[in-house]
Amino acid sequence: MNSAEFLLWVRGSGLQIALWIFLFGMLIRLLEIFLLGRKKNLAELRASGTAAGLRTMISRSLPPGGNIIHRPRFTFVAGYAFHIGLFVVIFFLTPHIQVIESLTGLAWPALPTPVVDIFTVISLVAMLALLWHRLASRLLNFLSNGGDYLAWTLTFMPLLTGYMAYHHLWFPYTGLLAAHILSVELLLILFPFTKLTHTFTIFIARWYNGMMAGEKGVQS
Amino acid sequence: MSKTSLERGLNILREQIDSPTAAFFSSCVHCGLCAQACLFYTETCNPAYIPIRKLEPMRRLWEQEYTLTGKLKKLLGLSRPITHEELEQWQELVYNSCSLCGRCSLVCPAGLDLTYMIRKFREGMAASGHAPEGLIGATTRAVELGSPMGVTLKALEAQAKHVKADSGLDIPFDVEGAEYLVLLSSMEIINYPEYLQAVARIFHQAKKTWTISSEAFEATNSGIQIGVSDIAAELVQRVVDAAEKLRVKTVISPECGHAYTAIRWEGPNLIGRPFGFRVRHILEVLDELREQGLLQVEGVEDARMTFHDPCQLVRRGGVIEAPRNLIRMVARNFVEMKDHGKMNWCCGAGGGVSANEDAAEIRLKAFKRKKKQLERLQVDGLVTACANCRIQIEEGLEENDMDMPVIGLTEMLASHLKDEEAREGGAT
């Protein structure tokens, strides 16, 4: 199989397989969560908790208010830079929207490629900084395990290979593009079984947190 | 430690794992922000005290038994089983260095309610024989004597006599059909009997009927702090039986944070049915009286005062505005700490920490957070609404050579009550 044939395979069957594993895996993960169930709260409630739960789902993505703990500025800035950059790259690069359209029929306007390129660099730099921080900080180093580094690598590789392919860096374009798509497939396949699930489960977690606090009359 | 006790502990812990727990564990990315919210971490910088890490054995149990990946890893022999030795090591993290204050749960960007899980983890710890001695003692006394500090009805009756001698007011015991059933904490009966007198005077002025049950006057619940739901339920049931027998409309939780959580929020869930009466914290009741114009005060304090929010009242209980409304009635120079209300810092002794001798050292280290807050604010006095916070703060202040009066809010209000005769005279 030469690189052109390989590219064809990763674009076709490879992607199909990865997507199915991703979807099926996430379905299992969500079932694992929801099937456990939860006891009904029998205490006299101050409020239903629904509004508070929904608000917490969003509010924990927003910068903390003035009165909240002094978040370590680094984690805060690098965390935002990485996540926003990643979001823009995934959803606003023309070829990515084309792939999504071919799979789902949904499309939306793209951002100019040079703009997305800037966001890619922001993401890459922020990720490297976060990795350095994880290794250098006594607290984070102590807390981190293989799962954290695996999730980092799985996310970093598509960004890096995508950036290299776009700029035709060091390797032939076909090979780089194949490597990029392959790294995305690896990400998709392992997604449901790693910390990457947080992308979706944080909203469930925030819901429970906000809802349970809301029932007591606290906006969490 | 036997294999049976480990198995029993793990079984109990398995029962604790529910949808929220699974969603929480699925979402942690080890960002470390919970550490900055925890006073046991900020005051020691010991990474072992990072809140999420305190849950590690429980997280592993969840992963190994409730996720596909974990089950696969277990099958391939890639996962480490939970051992007695490990749980023994975790005792310090789950009990000594966590006051269940809930601050981490409020700042986690992923939304983990870590406190909810520590509370659950303690069930497994206690069942496997890894609860601290101090809490075992308190719980045993609570079950056998009705009070974690061993305070008997006789001691309470003696305090009632003092109140009568001081104020001329009777403390009503076992009055059927009274509006309020007043609960007390042992700490109040022994260390702050002023509370009882304050309640008597306020209700006398408001012309409200109230009573104490001779069968269930203790409000605190060691069963919750140690993590044994069966015992916690039994302690709640005593109060429920008394409230139903006396046909009261409202049960009043005293100036104690955990007592409030125990009876107000956990209570019905522990006994498995909703209550037929209301449960309110004394501050909520006082705020209701204020709204109805039944709390008549006179005189305003000029001293610069602040309020220490008991965690279980604010963050975990939703009693946020009531204390502020009440303090403003009698204090001109009321100032807030930088982090107050639902973002307050714990005193360092909640969640059973104060009953646990092993935690004596760390709890005073944790107090340094409150010390810093108070130093920044430069206040003349501190008001709070939890006997447990109060004793910790008094001890912490003394330890740090800080001289500052600490007072309970109910007591402060009572000291400003309008003179009964003067009021009645003025009305005619």
C-alpha cells in the first residue's frame, strides 16, 4: 500500500470504523453513567433544581466572578487558550466542515484558513505549556497519571500533524494528511475509554452538581 | 483487619456509587483547581490533600467495576485491588483533612461534587473498620446516651434551671401541640448555654409556643460524620418520633451547621420518607419573625463586626441571606470577609474533624485561612451561627494570640431585644 492508497483507506473505511467505535463507545459510557440511577431526594426542596442545574452546565465554562477563589492564572489562561483554539480548529476549518457535511449533511460558514492557523498555533503552544506545567508543578505532577498524558498525546497529535500538513513541513503532503487523519481516528477510537470523555460528561456532572445545590437554594 | 470487613466495606461502597458519582469520576481531568479551594491544601501545600485525590480508592472501585475499560483491565490483571492497608492510609485524607465544607465542589470546572463523594466514601471506610477512634466514640455515645459528647437530659435540665434563675423564663419540655420543637447541640448545652436562654427570650417576646423533647433534644448526627447511614437514620428517627408525638409544626435546628444538613437535607432521605413537619435553621426562623415584625430589637452595636458563614448553612444548606438580614438589625458596622456567603472558607473543624483527636493538629493549621481573612478585615468581633465553628475559632484565635470576641447570632439578637414591659407599656 503506497501513501496515496493509504490515504484513501484512512479517509474511507478507516474513518468509518473509528466513528462507529467512537459513537458506540460513548453510548456505552453514557449508559454506564445513567443506568446506575439516583435516589429521589425526599427533603422539602427550596426550588426544583432544574434551572440551577442548567445554569451550572454553562456557568462553569465561564470565567469565575470576582469573588471566587483566585484561580491560578496560568491554568486559567492556558486552559481557555487551548480549548477555544481546539474548538475553532475542529469546527471552523473549511476541510473539517466539508467532512462533517459529508457525514451529517450539516454545514456552516468557515473561518479564513490563516485565522484558523493562528488558533492552531495558540492551541499547540497552550498545550505544550500545559504539559510543561503538569510536569513542573509539584501539585499537578503528584496528581497526574498515565491517563492524563495519554489524553494529552491523543489531542496533540491531530493538531500537530494537521499544522504540519497545512504548511507542508518536512514530509510529503499525502503522507502528512494520512497521518493527520489517522491520528484523528486514534483519538476517536480511544476517546470513549479515556479522560477525553470529559468533553461530554462534564455537562452531566455539572447538571447533577448544579441541580443538587439548586434544590437546597444554592446556585453552584 | 479481616478480609470480611474489607469485603463489607467495599460492598457498602458499591451501594454508594450512583449516576452522579459516575458522571463526576468520568469528568475529572486532574486540573488541580480543587486544591486551591481546599483549606487543608492551601494551608499545608501537601499534595496528598488535593480533594480529588482523597477519593482515589473509591474512584478505582468505580473504574474497575462500573466501566467497560476498568473491567477489561481487571480481567487482564492490570488493575490494583483495594486493600486494607490502602484504606488505612486514606483515613487521614477522608476524615482528618476534609471537613465536608464543599468549597471544592463549588469551584471544580468539570462540576464534580467532591464533597458528595467524600460523604459516600466515608460509608465504605466506616464499614471496613477505618473510621477514626474519636468519631467511633462520638457515634457510640450518640447511640447509647443520645449525645456525642455524653450530655444527658440531667445536664440539660440543670441548664434550664439556670435560664429560669437568670431570666425568669421556663424552658418548656414535652409540650404537645407547640409550634416549634427546638433541638440543641451538645456543644451548646455545655459550652454556650446562652443560646438556650436567647431562644427562650426571643420566643417569649414573639409570643410563640415552643418545646424541647426530653427524648430527642440532640440535633447533631455523628452517624453522618462517620459515614454510617443506619446509625444516622436511627438518630434522625428519634427526632422525627419526638416531633410527631408532640405534633409540632416546625423542628428548629440549632446554631450548628452539620446538624442542619443532617436533619434538613439528609434526614428524610435517611429514613426513606418525607417529613410531616417543616425543618428550619434557627436563623431562618428568626428571619421569618423579623419579616413578621415579631423580632423587636433596640440599640445598635458600633463595633466593626463580621460574620463567619458555617459551610453547611450556606454552601451546603442555602441559608445565605438570613444571617445578613439579622445582623444588620443590630450592627451598624457589619463588614463581609472577601470570600463570604457560599464562597466562605471553612473554620477547619467541621464534618467530624473536631470530634477526631487525630485531626487536632491539622485542624489548627487549617484555621490559618480564617486567621488571614480576619487579619485582613481588622474587625472588633466575629459573629457566627454554629457552636462547632465557634469553639474552633475561639481556640484558633487563642492559639494565634488574637484577641477577639466571638458570639452566636441568636445570642447577639437576644441581647438587643426590646424590653418586654417597656414595649407593652409603650403600646398602650
